[in-house]
Amino acid sequence: MNIQRSNPINISRYGRSRHKAHEFEELSCIRTTESSQSFSPNLGSPSPPETPDSSHCISCIGNYLLLEPLEGDHVFRAAHLHSGEELVCKVFDISRYQESLAAYFVLGAHQNINQIVEILLGDTRAYVFFERSHGDMHSFVRTCKKLREEEAARLFYQIVSAVAHCHDNGLVLRDLKLRKETCLNLVKLESLEDTYLLEGSDDSLSDKHGCPAYVSPEILNASGSYSGKAADVWSLGVMLYTILVGRYPFHDVEPSSLFSKIRRGQFSIPETLTPKARCLIRSILRREPGERLTSQEILEHPWFLAATSQPGTGHSRGEREVDQMVPEANMEEELEQYFS
């Protein structure tokens, strides 16, 4: 990880003229004048729009060009001046960037976790450059409808490896979902800013942070603490079910109905899946947190070896069924709003 403390950062601006010589720290130069649809950098490849928006300008930050915004005024598509490599730049308040990036500093490198490439520090903002996104697993599964067990095992193993690495280093992810996983042969976990850094071995949490479609039953309790790592494992189970079956194990357009289904913990598994795949799903999606496999135990499950050694097991990729469709994002809002 390369952290450059440059003060002031070398900044050049290209585009519409400005009346005052404000520093780029204000970010007004690259804000669009008209409202546009906001989307997460995790939702797909950060490629330029077909018709560039001329209302914002390109700025040069050190050896990088900051291009169009991807999310509000704090996430941008970027490119290295000399190599042309595309990246994603996240902008943080200088007083909070270390806290926001604590997970990356604790974890160190892992091939299945998106890494920080460089950090440039200005007077009031920190510019953090990440490897570019190559599309997310949610969109990938929607396109494929569902995956063969061989392919699902290869991708899911990488996802669990990243989660196990986090757990082993005292991090609880809290908001695991397919949209936080990029997919281009190598799966990478993104956006660790919302993770919780544990103090010691106790992973008890009490907040209700996360995504409704992936939330575990114990988090939905009115009060009390829960195991953060076990809640992450439940989310892994939702992810595995979704990529194998093509729909969420628990889904409803009404949040109250969705939460009731999750609390009951009852779901059906198609008989088209192999016995080992059904076994792994049932070993993860257990109502009682203490009965679930740990992330390390998931990696040791025989399904991975069986699926990868027998190509073609399970259903066909791209097989079309009316009910086999992962929703766009109906239940992917933040959970806190339902308990405030």
C-alpha cells in the first residue's frame, strides 16, 4: 500500500472555467449540474457513459485523472496518467479517512479482497485509489439465472476465503451481499468501510446494520446482542442459495413479510441440486447461530471438491424458469430504517 502525503497535491483542472480559485477539495468542479441516477461502483464496470456529461471537468490529482462521478460526490472513476490503468477513487474527509479505512490497514493483502492502490492526502480530503470494479456478482447471477455447481463452487470458495480472512483478523463484515463481490474470473470483496473491528475474541454486536435480503434471524430480534461472525455466515448462506437456485431463499416485497419468513427460517431447496450442495446450504442457513458452520469450516466442506471434480453437476447455466430470477434490488435497502 502506497500512502503519499503530498501537501499541497498537484492539481490541474480541465473543463469549464470557474469564477473563484477554490481548491479541488471542495469537489465542486466535478459535480454535475443536473441530477442523475446514482449507482454504486459495485454494480458494474466503471465505464464512461455513452454521452459524456460536459457539465463537470476532469481533474488531475498527482499522477491520476479523476473522471466522472460514480456515486454522489465521493466516488469517481479514475485513470493513471502514465499507465492508463483504470481505478476507482473514493474521497474521504481527512479527519475520518483512517477510521474509514481501518479494515484495510488491519487485514493486509488477500487475493480475494479489493486492495487500496494509493492514498493521496490533501488539506481537507483524502483521495483513496482502489483497483477498478469489473461487475458485481448480483448482476452476474441475474444474467446467468443460476450457475452450475462447478462454477458456483469455484466462485463461492473465493467469497468464503475473503470472509474467513476477515474473521481470522477480527473483522465482522455486517453487510455481506452479492453486490459487494466483483466478478472477473477472480472474485473480490469490495467496500470494507462498514466493517466492524473487534476488540478481542468477543464478536457480540447489537446494531441492526445490513441488507434486509441477507439479514439473519437473530438480528431481527427486538433487543439483545448477536454473534457478528455467525450473522456473516448466514449472509454467506443466502449468497450460496442465490447463485445455485437463482432466487433468494427468503423474499417478499413487503419487509414485514420478508422478516417473518427469515425468523421462521423455512425455505425449500430444489432436488436438482446435489446432496452435498443441499447439505452445505442447510449447514449454513440454520436459525440457531451456534449450529452454523464457521467460515473456515465452510471451506472444508466436501461439496467444493465434489463439485469441481465432477463438471456438469447440477442444473444448466442459463436455464430459464419463470420463478428463477434474482430481484433487481427490491430488498437491498439499509436495515436500520425498519428499526428506527
